[in-house]
Amino acid sequence: MGKLRLILMASFQSLFRGLYKITFLSTFVHSLTCFIAGLTRLFSGTKPLQTYAKGNDIPAKRLILYEYEGCPFCRIVRETLSLLSIEVLIFPCPRETLKKYGHLENSRFRGEVKKLGNKVMFPYLIDENTGKSLYESRDIVSYLWEHYSGGAKKPFLYKLSMRGPFLILGFFFHALMRPLPSMGILRTPSKRPEKLLELWGREHHIGTKRIREALCTLEIPYILYHSNAEPKGTLKDPNSQKSFSNANEACSYLFASYQDGLTTEESPLDYGKDDRRAKRPPKT
Ligand SMILES: N[C@@H](CCC(=O)N[C@@H](CS)C(=O)NCC(=O)O)C(=O)O
């Protein structure tokens, strides 16, 4: 990663830290930055595929995804799940540190991925319907199309968003626009809820994204429904019987109810400090 890019990202991080402290600006800045991040991904997956509404190929058992919000490879998998309206059980695996690739010490779910797939890399998808487990975002996306698209055609904008330049643009702008550790990048220690939380929404929907970020940093597992059964951005917590449709309220509730320590606070300048020449795990 170029030094200049890291400096730029660190500057944006400081800028946003300041802006979010100004209460009346905070919601506007959240919305604007989520919107720009979505725009640079061409809002891929936000509009469901119409043919899928007929109910073709719905997985009998819910798919399971280990991922985190700050990971661009996880994003393209979520975009595809959203486009195909597939519900999924999410186990959030934010980083413990930016300094080291695949670091695992206190994380709630990273250890499960290591045990199941033998490497700490995301996204990681498990499909109990076929007994398949997959790393590699591109492989997962192809798998989803092959098994759960009902033979539908890929929409033009979705195909475009998967091309190199848009992947790079999306990655870069997302990192600039949503740079704070608590935006689903680094972990915030939390109490684990007994029952799974539930979230309705689509990829790049602003309210849904903000709630996903909070659930992610707090490592709270949840069912993500890509359906219209509830308005987008609805969060339900069966542990307290509470329901929210406002992202500010939902995020405040999540932190007040479950946070149990401080978010790992690092700057993009820490990226790769402890493993500058770390090798990516080999493809299996
Ligand atoms: N080629 C893989 C790359 C996956 C990858 O490098 N994921 C990063 C997150 S974006 C990762 O797992 N990093 C290790 C970590 O988070 O500690 C893919 O397309 O899925």
C-alpha cells in the first residue's frame, strides 16, 4: 500500500473523528459518507434482482458468512447476497489490529474460521445445504450465482461494479469515507448476546450499513435478511424485545447494551507494521 494513500486515509480518519463529535453534523456526515461509499460501488446489490422475487433456489438452510465490514472482498459477497435476496447468518470478524494480517488473539469468531478452514482470511462462507465451505470472494460470488440465482442474468451495473477499476475505486473511497476503527474495522470488546439479533436491509442502504458496522465492531452475530418483510434498516433484539428503525438509536442501543471495553484504536499508518512483507495465505 502506498505511503501517500495511508497518509490520506489517516488524515480523513482525524477529520471524521472531529466531525462526528459535532452532534448536529454527525448524522449528515454519516449519511453523506455512506452514500459516497455506495456510489463508488454503483450501489451494487442494493436493488434486488426481480426474477429472484419469484422465490427460485432459496437455500433450505441459512448460509453462514464470516466477514467484516471494512473488508472490500467481504463487501462484494454481501452485495451478491443482497442482489439475490439470500438471508445469511453473519459472524463478524473485525480485525484485532491493523499491524498484522490474519492476527488472532481475543477475537470472538476468528478462531472458528481458523479451526474450520485452517486460515484466518475473510470472507469465509459455509453452505450446509451442499456441505461446501469457501474462501476467496470471487469463488464465493460464482458459487452463489451457480446455486442460488435461478438462472437469472447478471444486471449490467452489477457486472460493471465487479470490474477491476470499480473494485479499486470502491475499496479506496470506502476506506476514505468510513475510516474509523468502530466502523466495522477493528474490534470493540462486547458481551455476547444469548439470542441472535436480526437485521433487515440491503447492501449500501445507509441505515442498514451503519447498524452492520456497529454489530461488526462489537462482534455480535446476527441474521441479515435481504427481504422486504420489514423496512430497510430495522434491527430487532430478541434478548430485550426491542426493535429499532432509526440507525442512530439502534447504534446507541447496541453500544450501550453490549460494549464491554474500548475499541482498538489504530491509524491507517499502522497498517502492516508488524508484517510488512507478510505473505497472503495460499489458495486452497
Ligand atoms: N483473495 C482473497 C483475499 C481475502 C483477504 O485478503 N481478506 C482480508 C480482508 S480484506 C483478510 O482476510 N485479512 C486478514 C485480516 O483481516 O486479518 C479474496 O478475494 O477473498
